[in-house]
Amino acid sequence: MTTDTNKSKVRVFLSFEFGRDNELHRNFYAQAEHHSQYEIIDCSLKEPYHPDSRWLEKARKQITLSDIVIVVVGADTHNAPGVEKEVNEAHQLKKPMFQIRPKRRTAGEIHGAGEVISWKWKKINAKIAEKLLE
């Protein structure tokens, strides 16, 4: 597969409930290759939340490297301590942020993590463009 070198690169930190929504993480980046108007670069953590300073340091580093934070609204996102910490870090670092809701998911949004939009690439692309211009 060839990559369109004219696409703007966007570094995305995807925040999600690691234990239950790992497939949503994989699906997001797989779909981005085909449906995003951007070249999406994965800055997400590759390990679950752990209540120690090293995990938080890694999260902060990855969020710092990102251009935008997107929270995936899964069934239990609102109860995920790691997502809460990532959202707090994103606020401290003044990163643009919004939430995406996959089909058939009705709960889980995070208060303070930005607008919730449906997981449709036309909407995701438009929201990324809007947030990067803020």
C-alpha cells in the first residue's frame, strides 16, 4: 500500500479503557489509514493504567508529543482511572480534545473531555481540523 505524501501529519493520543476497548484502539488507527484526510500517527500508550509515577510520566510524555487527544467512548470509559488521568494531563498541557462514540455505545463519556461526536470519519476529520485551528 502506498501512502499519500500530501496528507498532513497529525499525532493523535487516543485515550480509551485499555482492558475493554483495545479493539477500538486498533480499529481507529486501521480505519484512519483508509478514511482520514490526515496521516494519523499513533502517540497512544501501549500499556494499561498502573497507579505509579512511571505510568503517569509515560502518559504525559506521549500526550506532550501529540497534536490532539481523542477519547474513545466505550462502555466503561467513565470508570477508567487511566482515562481520567490522561484527560487531566491533556488539560494541563492545553491539548485540543474531543470524544468519539462508536456505534451501539451509549455510556462512558468523560465529563470535561470535550464534545462527543459519532465515530464517522467525515465528522472525525472535520473535528480534527476544527480543533487544530483553535
